[in-house]
Amino acid sequence: MSFVSTIISKREGKTLSAKAIADFVRGVVDGSLPDYQISALLMAILLRGMDADETRALTVAMADSGRRYDWSSLGKPSSDKHSTGGVGDKVSLILAPLAAACGLAVPMLSGRGLGFTGGTLDKLESIPGFQTRLSAARAREVLDAEGLCLIGQTGDLAPADRKLYALRDVTGTVESLPLIVSSILSKKLAAGPASLVIDLKVGRGAFMPDMEHARALGEALRDTASALGLPCTVIFSAMDHPLGCTVGNGPEVEESLDLLQGKGPEDLRELTLILTAEMLQLSGLAADKEAGYALAQKALDGGSALERVLSLVAAQEGRLDPSAGAWGPPPPQGKPGPVAGPGGCPPAPAA
């Protein structure tokens, strides 16, 4: 009955002890707790919330549920970026090689779609042959050689989050603030970057529909990360319409390659440069945001970011050919129809 009492305590709005939270996470990982009891506590947390101490305890327990990576011996600062998710958000596909081209080590742990938004991992796996499940040793080899690696969760990295992530998606508990915070930060703490920039989406196409809710999440993320020794900056970006011109795993990869070749939409370019500049400043590679922006702009326009992503894709066994339409010559087709949309997309012609 002990875990039933934990569910009841949270259902009644009581504060859970660090031990109760650690026992919960342990039961998630070792399988001693059935899905229906885990789901019951997730719903109680959604309805009753968690205070700052509970959120920190949950984050640490989830991060400690598996292996923690340490990149301090790389000889360069490491940093990562996380997006809370938005329609057409393919920033990571551009930002990671761009930040690496500017001198950062970017061990980027990517996730799958949650709710109605697509995940970076899903987009990466639309690249033929691209391997997102790398061993720790292989991830280190790729990071040493390329300055970045783009990987998914392995079985030994925050395994508690893997299980909770899946259950949240099917139990209507995605929107819980402490569960969002602990999910994001536990993976980042385990993945080992020295700093973190969070792109927090706000608007009709995001989990956070307005700035009131977005600020609450942003403060919780920043405060929790700082309390756990991870320097963190939160950037709010609009998500009232899709980012860029394309939506869908393959098309978003193609649009990312277009931008890396100087042909992408302006809204995607600007947000990517702003976030990269924040990473460079937070890591000490740029004196301020303006210097970071200039450094990132030079790497993007000079082609070094494109070279970096092509090399990275090859290192992770993928196949891309941007000169021939990403995956090779496209099949014959009729004249494409007009595309309407903001952010630099071509407008639809008048009827």
C-alpha cells in the first residue's frame, strides 16, 4: 500500500518527500510499479502540481536513474539547445552544426514528437541510414571528430524519463509544468553539456499558449537548472504559425539544408542565429550577444556550418546530397503549386 499512499498524498495536494520521489522513479525504472499506478501519480501531479523542492528532487532522481555523461575533457566548452516544440521547428538541424562551426562542442540529445509537434529525432531518422542510437564510446568519437553529435536517448540515459515521456503522451499529462521541467532537465543533466539554452515556444501552435504560462515555465526551467549547477538561458519565441515554410520530417530536413546554403526563410534564419548567439555568450566564446550573432552569421554565410552538417551526417552513417535535392535527384513531377505562409515563404498568387 506504500505507493498508493504516495498517490493519495499528491492527490490531496501534499508535498512529497525526496525519498518518496526517489522511490517512485526507482519503481518506474525497475518495473515494480505498474503503468496504471504511475499514470495515477502523473495525473495527480498535473492536477496538484509540485513545489520547487519536489521538482528539483524529481529532476535529480530521473537524471540519476541511468548514466551521466561528462564532456569536461574535450578541451572546449560544451553547450546544448532545447526547444519546447512547435510546428515546423527544425532549428536544431541548423543550430547544432552552426554552433560547432563556431567552436562549441554540442552533444545534442534529441527527442521524438510529443503531443502534436514533431521531434528532432524523427526528422533526423528521415535521412537515409542516419543512426541516432550510438553507444557512449561512439558518441564520444563523433563528438571528438565533428564537434557535435545528434543522438536519441539510449537505454542507460535517463531511463525513467523514457518511460514517463511515453506515458505522459497517452494519459493527457503532457502539459504539467513540473513534469515538463523534470523531463527536459533530467535528460540535459544526464547528457552532460556545461550550459543550456532553451527555446520556449509561445502561441497557438505551442504547448504554452500565452506569455503568462510561458513565463512560469521559463522561470521554473531556469531556476531549477541553476539550482542544480547548469547555467541556463530561456528565449521566448512566437509560435502562432509554422516556423519556416515546411512541415513534416523530410521536408524540414530539406529546408534546413536550403538555409545552410543561403536559401532558407528569414524567420528560421533569424531565430537560429539568435539562439546560437546565446549559446556562444553563455559558453564564454563571445563577449556579448552581438558578438555571438556576428560569429554565428559568419559561420552560416561562409558555408562552414553546411560542411559541418554534411560531415556529421556521414559520421552517423547517413546520406545527404544537397546539390541533388537532399537525397538525390528528385523524380519527374509537374510544376509545383504556390505555397502561402509567413516567414519568408512565397505568398499565394491572387485568384
